[in-house]
Amino acid sequence: MGNIIDYVRNELRTFEVAPFNDVDSLVLSQFSYLDLSDIVGDPFEDLPAVRLRDLYRAEHFSRYFEGTFSPELNLRLLEAMSASPRFRDIKLNYYISELDVEAQMQFSATTFILNDDNCYIAFRGTDGTIIGWKEDFNMAFSYPLPSQEAALLYVNAVCGFLPGNVGLFVGGHSKGGNLAVYAAMNTQSNNRDRITYIYNHDGPGFSEEVIHSEEYLRVADRIRKTLPASSLIGILLHHHSHYRVVDSNAKGLMQHDPFTWNVEGDDFVWTDELRGESVHTHRTINLWLSKLSPEKRRMFVDTLYSVVESTSAKSLFDLTDDWMKGAGMVIAAYKELDPESRKFLQDTFAELVKLSIKNRRPSRKLSIVKTVNSTAIGNGISGDIGMEPPDDFPVF
């Protein structure tokens, strides 16, 4: 048993011999986090595609990996892919990366030409930029996001560049998975018909209204949703499609890292169900959001962002490289808020804590509420849930 790097090292069959699979999708989704600007041509340049093995150039390493969460592991992944008969001859083209502070958008996509018959479009997930994380939080009250609209434009453009007989896979990790679903469900029918599968690796879902829309339902049976057992990101919002749970060698939020997902042979190591903390988080966050109007959600996200923005940090690394300094900057910025904004943040967080405690506290009553057994994460998770505690239950 290993991870995606071990898979790349050991899977020596070409795509003509062993068809594209879920693990391949995660490998390319992770690879899409590399900065390939000025190396792989963008959709507006008439440049030849670049073979993956030709990217293994030490003079570019600092650019590739700067800003990624796991520079050393990403280098090892590039090394393995550059040597692999399965991956080394993949051609990359139509790379794009945009960061728009005013529009609050972080977007990047890469097209991987697997062979003459198939391509994979990978959408990058959230990177380390503060703007990228702000856009993620905007999902709580805004639809579509700028990056979702950019993903749709990208798919439309790439489909126009590629020969009509070339099939497509689309996917991504984290927010990238959400973008892949949005683009696939909204692209024109002749483009949509070319898409075999849509891969969403631990990416958030959509509002309940969206997952019941005609656009979503027409691609739902092609969505391959994968979640780590303790998923916290991929269980956010609502989903209508079936999902599968992957075993991970990490705990909690660290399971969001694709390098921690366990692989055996040419497939993930699957487990039966989400762990309790993931189910608890899903219920708590969705209930919390349901109690906030869209305007209150916007106020909460914008106020929280104003605190982080006032620290002058441009990326999460600016805050986390020195935790003590970063925490001090956030606390100082929080104190500068006006009293009304501080109270709003306090009250909103307090409601979240209250709901979390209520959802976790076991019932003293004998009656048990049975949830609907459903594969839709947003429509119920099978299992027993204790009755809510009394209203006077103390909250600290």
C-alpha cells in the first residue's frame, strides 16, 4: 500500500493498455497545482504542447513549487511522472492561471493530452492565496462564482481547440472538483456529450437548489466523487451523486492532502463510510448555514476577510510560517474592528459552537431519530442521531 507517488512509480502500463482511472485523475489534479506559467502555452497563444518529461528541468523547480503546500512531495511526483511510461509522454497545453483581487477570483486550469483519443482537463483547487480562500467562503452565499464562470469558458474554449473525436475527462481536487462539475453541467450539449467522467476529489458541493436543477441532474451519473474518511471540505454544501470513501494515512483536516490517500495496485484503498467527525461537521455546518440568511452569510465572510486583509498577508503562508506572529496580527486586526462588527462575529461563532455541541452531545432520551439512508450527502447520512438536548443546555 502506498500513495499517488508510489502508484506513478509502479503503474508502468500505458493508457492504451490500462484505461484512465480514479487514481490517474487525482495524480493530474495534484500536478495542476504546479506553476507552469511561461512554460506551457495558454489558450490565447499558438504554441506547441509540452511533453511532461520535458518539464523536468531544475532551473524551473523554484517556480513550479513555490506556493504549493508540499514542495518536496510535488518534486517527487514530477520525478516519478517524468520517468513513467504511463505519464512521461502526456502533452500539456492551454495552461491558464489568474488571480483577480477585485473580482475575488483564483483560477487555474491545465489540459493534459493523454493520447490521440482522450484529454483530461484539470482545474486547480484552492491555493495558498488569501483571495483563493475568500472565494471559497463566498460559496456560502454567491452563485456562480467568478472561477466557476471561468471554468465554463475554459471548457468551451478547449473543446473548440481539440479535434471533435477526442474524448474528455474533467476533474480537480478541492475547489477544482467543484469547478469541473459546474463547467460540465453548463457547457453546451455537444461538449457535454464528449465528457466521459467528471472527477470531484474532496471538493465542496452546491446549494440544494442547484443539485436538483436540470443542468446538474443531466451529468450526475457521470460524477465520480471521492472523499477521505474524515472529509471536512468535500462534505460542505449539498451533493446528489454517489460518492466513495478513500482510506488515508493522515488524521482530520490533513486528509484533504492527496498525498495522504492510500493506493493499492491501480485503485484507491476504499473504506465503507465517513467517520463520525466528518458526519458531525457536515450536519453542524449545514444547520448553521440554514440559520443564516444569505445577507448574514455575506456579512460574516466579508467581516472575517476584512480582519485577515488588514494584516497585509497575501497568502496563508504569511500567517502560518510563524504561528505566533500570525496569530498576533489577526488578534490586532480583530481589535481594530468597530464594536458592532466584533459583536456580529462573536455571536455568529457562538451559534456555530452551540450547534456543534448540540449535535455531538448524546441523547438522554430513549427515542432515536433515524436518518434517511441516502447516497446524497446533502440529503441525509445513514445512521442514528440522538435527539437534540434541551434548550437550557449550557454553552461555553
